[in-house]
Amino acid sequence: MESLDPEACYRALLTRDPRFDGRIFVGVTSTGIYCRPVCPARTAKFENCRFYASAAAAQEAGFRPCLRCRPETAPDLASWRGTSNTVSRGLALIADGALDGGEAGVEALAERLGVGGRQLRRLFRQHLGATPVAVAQTRRVLFAKQMIQETRMPMAEVALAAGFGSVRRFNETFHDLFRRPPSALRRRAWAGLPVDSVAAGGVTLRLRYRPPYDWPAMLAYLQARAIDGVEQVAGGAYRRSVAEGDEIGTVEVRHEPARDNLAVLVRFPSVRALPGILARVRRVFDVGADIETIGAHLSQDPFLAPLVARRPGLRAPGGWDGFELAVRAVLGQQVTVVAARQLAGRLVSICGAEVPEAARLNPALSRAFPSPQRVAAADLGALGMPASRRATLTALAEAAIADPHLFRPFGTVEEAIARLRRIRGIGDWTAQYIALRALREPDAFPASDIGLLRGAADGAGVRPTPADLLQRAEPWRPWRAYAAQHLWAADAVPVARAKHG
């Protein structure tokens, strides 16, 4: 593992420096507990402290999570540590359940990432101090602990949602780690409240981020593209329908700036879908970005520096679902954002499933975005689009059916682009845009986008060519996607096009 400077880490611990929250964890040998650097407990002696790059590393070393500072609520910045895109992609896939099968899944995960299993374990050890399986197990335990302490979900539902094979295994794990049953961790103030379930009243969980966070910019992006019946932005909140297989529910996301949190309310029939839904929320709202590190890197460019200073908390919005995002990109080719949204609404009315009334958090959320199977089987003539673009939608749906992992990280960003471009009607811009929004490739960069070219114009208003912009963007690696966000924000043309962000 890349070594941490114990003395520097201890200084951060002494001052409870919030800049290190999520970057380091401290294990205290005298108590057997590991904490965040902002823990309010009395600071341990230096000789009793051991510092780790991730919660998984601390837990694998034999320390148990602190009940006061709650490591599960630390900003999830591990995916931004170092320069390993492989680790970043691996963490995203683990969050989606790629290792729910245990150790045997590591080889399959490594294959999807384009590396060998041995190399993947080495990279995880180097950047996180723990194996992929240890990271998955720690996520499972900490997610369960968060649900216990932040909700009134029944313990059986908590166990299932966190990915434990049985309630018995769930109880044994918590007894071994915390020396008490899971129910003993529930907040006393909530003991008398009625038990909630994900399906009935819904549950609210909070996702922590590292500030700054430009919430108005994020909400404006989502509102401009909100599909009628599927999404709603109102009252400072984002709501949408959620489909997982044949089951449909709804989710609401609100901002809690005083706590550097996003509050996520989920109502869904299956509790097992909860981790996947929260992973999608993290992806859409770019919760895990180490925005200070990214901003500092981009600010080395004299052209980008004032743009970053103007919007220090600007994030890169993601796509809720890879297939949905790809369809939106195809619908938006050569038309305005408004026209693309109207086409998407028309598609939803043609083949989107209805949301059961009991699952709606708001009456406006009446339909779910159609699955690839529904789009492939639908008559798209009513969309009023050119036949070539309708054919692209059908080809996209068929490709998604043939390859369930089509819109997930796989290999390098260049390999992902090449894979997408093999689909009929998908050009470089569309593939780059899908990689940026759906695959969450931080280095994706649709250089031919007119909004980017306008945003990169010099003081005289002269725009670069796509080739020139690509050359200029080389120093922005590995975060060209964030540079793109700042260029789109700098584009002052009043009439936004579909390719603008």
C-alpha cells in the first residue's frame, strides 16, 4: 500500500481537519476501534494510532467502526485516491454488487476491468490497503450499520438490503465486529417509533459529500432534461420513478447543505434493490467526487482557472441508467434540449410501464422509463423522427439486451468508446457522451460538442477546432469530463442545444 505519513496524519487528527475526512482512517490500538479524523472523541496518543487509506483497510487490520463518528457516514472518496482508473471503476462495480458472489467474483470483476485478478488485488492493496473482497465486505457491514442507525427498517430487511445471505449470518457478523447484536446499535430515541419498510412508507438515507457542492447547477441540469411522467424537479427536490426488472418504485433526493448531505427517500417493493438505487443516486449526483483535488488540477491551466474559481463546486451529473442515458443521447442528436425532452416523453408514453399509485411519492411520477425489451418491441413510428435515428434506437435496445454489461465500466475509456461505436448510428460524440454520463468515465471528452467549442473560444470569440481542443485538453487528464462541465457552464449562448452538457 502507498504509505501514509503518520506524523502528517496525526496533525490532521489533532486539529480534526475536515479536509482529511474520507481520505484517512485511524485505528487506535488501545481500544481496537477505528475512527474518522473528525471524531469528537478524545485524541489517542500518537504511539497508539495506526493510519489507513480506507475503512476496509482498517477493518481488515482488526479494528471495529467507531459508534460516535460513524465511519459509514464519511465522504466516499476512495475512488479518487491515486491515479488508478481501474480501482475507480472497480469500486463502482462493487457498489453495484459485482462481488456479491464473494471471492469467486474477483476474477470476473478483473476481466470486466481488462486486467488479471492478481493485478486487480495488487492495485486495490496499493491504493486502498485492502483486497476487493475486503472492500465489498466492509461496504456491506457499514451500509447495514447506516440503515440500522438512520432508519426504522426491520432487521430482516436490513440484512437483505446489505447483501447478507441470511439473518443469522448478519447477526453473527455484527456480534463478532461490535460485540453486540445489531438491534443494540439502533438509536434509543427511535426505539418507540413504528417500524418502516422500504415498500410501504419508504426509507430515508443520507449520502455524504465533500464540499463545495453546486446544488443549483445540478438541479438546473436535471430540471432542463426532466421527462414528463418519469421525473420532477420541484420545491428544491428531484424525484423520479425507478424500475428494476418488473418492479417499480420512486425516489426523492433533497439537499441538506448544513450537513453536507443528500437525503434520499426511497419507496420500492424489493429491499434488495436498495443498494443499487443508492449507487445510482451517487452516480447521478456525483457524490464521490473529490472536487477540491479535481479543481486544483484543472486550475493549473490559465484558461480554466477563472472558470473553476467561478464555479468551485461544479459536478459532472451522471445518468440514472446507462440504456436510458444512451436513448436520451440519440434522441438529442441535432435538436434542442427541449425537443429532446419532448421526444423522450413521447417514447415513455408509447412503451413506458405505469407506476403503481401506491409506489408514487408524487402523483406526477406516473410512468417508468422503458426497458430495452420494451423499446425493441415498440413501434417507434409515432416518435416523428427520421427512420435512421429510429433504427439507431432499435439497434441500441438490441445491443443492451445482448450485453447486460454494455453500459457499465469495461476496460479503458478508449475500449469503452470503441465498443459503443460498434452500435449502428452511434458516433464518436454520442459514445463520448454516454461514457461521460453513464459509464462515469472522468476522462471522457466529447471534443466535437458545439457547447464545448463555444465555451473554449478565446477572448476574440474564435472557437478551436475539435482537434485543437483535444490537444489543449491533454493536460486536463484524467479529469477532462470536469473540464467539459466548466466549458459548458462558460458557454454563454442563450439557446442551449441538446449537445450542450
